[in-house]
Amino acid sequence: MPKQLILCNCSETHMIDSAALEAATGLPCSKVYSGLCMGETNSAAQAIASGEAIICCQQEARVFAEIAEEIGQAPPPLVDLRDRAGWSDDPRSKLPKMAALLAEATLDTPAEKTVDVISEGLCFIIGPANVALPAAEKLAAFLSVTTLLTDRVEPPDTRNFDVILGQLNRASGTLGQFKVRIDALQQVQPGGRGPLQWSAPRDGGQSECDVILDLSGETPLFPAPEKREGYLRADPGSIPAVADAILEASQLIGTFEKPLYVALEPLICAHSRAEQTGCSNCLAICPTGAISPDGDHVSIDPMTCAGCGSCAALCPSGAITYDAPPPDALFRRIHTLSSAYRKAGGDAPRLLVCDQSFGRDMIKLAARHGRGLPADVIPLEVAALAGFGHAEILAALASGFVDVILLLSPGTERDALNREVPLARAMAGENQINVFDVNDPDLLCELLYNAPAPTICCPDPVLPMGNRRQVARLSAQAIHPGADSLPLPNDAPYGAVLVDTDACTLCLSCVSLCPSGALVDNPDLPQLRFQEDACLQCGLCSNICPEDAISYEPRLNLTDEALSQVVLNEEEPFACVECGVLFGVKSTIEKITDKLAGNHAMFTNPEALRMIQMCDDCRVRAQFKTTDNPLAAGERPRVRMTEDYFSKRRDH
């Protein structure tokens, strides 16, 4: 049975054409209600009871969840048509946008991958006594508390929780698995009469805890502290901030689901080969320090990863991909929005990409108190805005969008976007990509309504398929039909390898280290071959080249030549002087022969010098037959037998 759209015009504040929407989406539509969350809740209950309802209202999610619970049904899927489309001052038809939003809402969503994190309620509080001790008193009823005082005071009389003095040397971990090391550790001596006393200080104290409440007001214990789960930090001088942190800490006990944000394929990671460092984009960009070197590749701590997506956006090989949801699901959403909009009669759509918190709230406020979104602006909420890189932007333009707008939030990681947006503009065009860093809904509306009319950059939209590199190339070809090559910024992950043939000796060190197989040799001839489409511009070949013969040209080659191998350097092979088999490089062997002739004690004999000009097999045979072999040990001694020993005895 197909899903049914349950429509509501929110007290007749916006218009919905049920028949036209049904024709555009192919989904059965209910009549248009006016108050599903108020006087028409019985109709909402009947629709939810069918198990096939999609309610076109997101504001009253709590009400519909309560109705579903009362009748023993799962909460129905919800889609917001009012704030994102209906409430708008744009006089143009909202039908194409509504059809696009509903088409996206009916897509299958991949299940989120999670891992269980267990917190047993061990809380470690750090701070001065006047703040930390009252906080510990409040939390002691919910958690097992240990308090590290940062100022030296007399031990408190209470034994409801543990109190220690010392210097926090190191802290690591995340929710449920923190580890701390404390020097000059002093504990309370509970025995004896009179005031409690501190023990003698000791270094190297270690402990584990599930939650850290930092009220010290000093430098955070972790990078990007707001992204470290289980680490709560508050200004000790702010009573509301401390109270909020205490309340949040009291809830961090039990079993929690931790999303697995990214997937790693170590075999294609271009970080290192043979102790030579290549790509380090993810290491430099990760705000939480979740990524670390691990031999030839990197490793990611899923417990520390906060899911910002920056590493996935900058990974040139695709070894790191955002997995919540995976890239193909996002490409499918983008293509569905564009195709459904155009199929419903819309023209020249613009894509507004935002996060699921700040961006959603900005759209709601703009709709309720401002002009709302223009009819041609389709919002796309993503889990990680920093992970919306050049491949995703190009996919949107190649799918039919004429403009891609990134609405930043105060918490958006800017570093990755500062590299990805210029790269996308170089590959697509300056006018098709905009970044809005505003926090005023009215200003957002003004920017959207007053934007110049964009030009259609892809008259024949394509379906983005493949990995991110393949999608970026396919999209660039669709945007620039007939173009041969596009110049790119210096840090782009696409480009050509340039070889100084005068300096290159065809040692093929670069081939042995190339992580993507862009540089290959020819097993039959001394050649260095290159496939541009596979090149990551990681720098490994340039780092390993002993002659400094390799440089780079960042560009995107859109021709079919980029998919095939071309010869960067080749020389004439040398023919074995004994059997004529081709081996090695003629110029190299001649150069070695000239340098050693008469200049090295082992090659004063012409026969020894001639061995350099032999293939492997002939050289072994010649070495075996030589009479002045320096490795020869003379005639092998005869094996001694039993008779030899008996012949020397005098007792027989």
C-alpha cells in the first residue's frame, strides 16, 4: 500500500493544492486539514492507525508521537512543508518545491551505525573548593563522585564523596572511558580524632572515570572541548552555567548509542609509504585529535570522533568517507530534489544547504517572522555541513541546481570549507556557489530574495554515481561540455605529475610508493607511465625522488586521455652482451661502466667489468665460472670417516 500524505494548512495560513500535489508526487493525498494538532486530532489518529501516513507537519512532532503512543502505533514520519515552502512572500507557485521536499522525504534512509557506550556514573570533578565541593554535594546523590581541588584547603568533613588534592598531569578518553594521571596526589586520611588530614603527596596516581566536570576555569583538557562527549566544562564564575553542567552530568549514566560517523579503508590511504610522508589532510584538520598516524595509513578513534566530516571532505583518495549517512545516500537526495522540482514544472532551482539545528531554526524563524524562503530555494539539511565538499557541490550543480548556498552556523568547522569552496568554484564557476555566514533570519531572506538571477550551468543534468572523485569528474564534465582542462588551486587533489626527463634516471622509486597506482612501470621496457585520473597529488613521489625530478600541475583533465596511461619518460633498454636479452636502462649501465672502469679495485679486470653489462642469468653463470672469484674458498676438505679415527688409535 503506498504512503498517504496527510495535509494541513496550519489554520489556513498557507495554500496547498491537494489534487495538484497528488499528481506531482504520485502519492495519494488526504483532504487539506486546518488543525490536525488541535480540533482534528481524531483524523490524525485515524491516519496514523493505518500505518501508511506521512504527516505534513513537523512543528507538532510531540503531539503526533503522543497520539501514536495512545493507539499503539509507531510515531509517523513527518515532513515540513509549511516553514520550508508554504510560508513565503514569494508569489510564485510553491507546488514544485513541495513536490521536491515530499520526494526526498519518501527516500529510504540507511540505518545509522552505532556502538554502545556504557557509563557507570563515575564522575571526576575539577575546580576550586568553593565551586567544586557544592557541585559534588549535588551530584553525589546520582553519581559516584571524586573531586580534585585546585586550591589548597583543609579537607572537608563530608564523606559522601572522595576529595583529593594534586596536579592533573594528563587526561585522555571520552564518555565511559576517561583516564587521568595525577601528580602530587594527596588523599583524605579518614582515621583519628580531630580535623581530617591530607596524606603525603605521591606522583603517578592513575584513575578511570566516565564523566569529567571541569569547573577550574582554566585551559580545556581536550582540543575542541565542546565536541568531547562526557567532558563538561563551565565557567566557575557563572552560576547558571555551573547549574546546567551539573544537570547534564547527572544524566550521563547508563548505556548510550555512539554513532560511527566515518568509515576508513586503510589500503587506499595515501598518508605514508616506506616512512615517507605524503597526505596529512585529515591529521591537520581533525578538531578533536581523533585521527593519528598508524604506519602507512592513519587510524581513527570512533569514540573521540565528533562527526564534523572535515576529514572526509579533504581525503583525496576516498579512504575516509562520511558514513552517517554514506555519500551515495546524500547524492541520491540531491538528485531527487532537483529532478522532482523540475518534473513538477519548476525551473532553475537553488539549493540551500544547512545543518539540522541552527539552519533549521533559521528557516523556521524566517518563515514565521519574516518573508520565508523564495519559491525556488530548496533547503537540504545535512548532518555535517563541513563534510559538504566540492564533490557534493558539483553533484548539486550537475543535477540541475543553478546555485548552491551554504548556510554556516556558529559551530560549523570552517577550515575544510575554506579549502573545498574555492576548489568547487574553480571546477564549476564563481557565480554558482555562495556561502552565507549570517545569524539574522531577516538578513538571510534579504540575501536570498536580492540575489542576482543565476545562469543555468548544466543544461543537461546528470545522475551523480560512483565515489566522490568519480562524481566530481562526471559533474565537471557535465558543467563544462567540450572543455579539455580546468586549472585548480595548489592544494587540489587532482592534477598531473611533471617529470624532468633530463634528471630522471628511471629508478622507479616513485612507482613503488605511489598509493593509487597513478605511476606505473612497463615490465618490458624502461618506461615511467602515468594515469592522471588516479593521481591524488599526495606528494609521495616527489618526496622519494632522489633526483628531485618530479613536480605537480594542479588541474582537472576532462578528456579521455586522463583515463589512460601516458609515458612520462622512457629510454632505450640495454642488450645483454652475452644473450642479447633487454634489461635495464642503456644510459645508466653505460654511465656505471664508465665510472667504474679503471677506478675501482674490483673492476680492474675487463671480465669483471663486462659482468655489469650482463643480464641477471648470464651474470650468475659468469660469476660461477670465473677463476678469481673473491668468494671462492678453495677445494672442499674430504669428509672424515670412521676408519680415519680408527687408524690413529693405538689399542688395535
